[in-house]
Amino acid sequence: MLEAVVSKSAPAAIGPYSHGIKHGDIIITSGQIPVDPKTHEMVREIKAATLTVLDNLISVVEAAGGSRSTVAKVDVFVRTLDDFDAINEVYSEFFGDHKPARVLVQVADLPDGALLEAAMTAFAED
């Protein structure tokens, strides 16, 4: 059975979807763009935007019973590959020694002119 996941710490979805879905111990998040959950403002500096997205995604993973260490994969969509090094720096600091699989691709555009969007696949902790 599929269970909708909602994080009280992440911004509300901007479309007809949930923050994530959980099935058994598998957690699949929807994409998150860099909206600050407190101010509801779009974050426009790439390092701060990357951290905002990762923090919002982890809040969804945690709402479903997972943690940073149970993230298996991160899919990242960027408006420009010129931001690759800055994203890698924040990503590396965020995950530390944990190295989830990752996809990072440049796309033509993102919702609300966001600099990046990402989604995670994780597992609930036993």
C-alpha cells in the first residue's frame, strides 16, 4: 500500500502531488525547489539554494522514517552546469562520508525560475 508523506518542515507542494510516497521501507520524494520554508521566498544564490533543497528533502525523508544516512539516490536538475562545482561543495558537506548515488543534469527550465530541483530515494530505518 502506498502512503503519502507530508513534512511539516518543507514548503507546501505547488501542484497536485504529495511531498513523497512510502511503500514498505522505500521512500520516494517529489522534487523540491529552493523555497525557504519559513519565508516562502525562492533562494537565488546557488550554494544557499542547494542547501535549502537538501534540507527540505531530508525533512520529507525524516517524516517517512528515514534519515540522511538512508538516502540511496539523489536526482538533481540544474538550469546551468556552471553551478556544478558549487553544488558539489554543498552536497559533499551535507552528506559527509555518506555517498548516495546521484544523477545531475542540466534542463531548459524549472518551476518559478528555480536554479535547481532535486528528489531523493531513501529507506526507512529499521
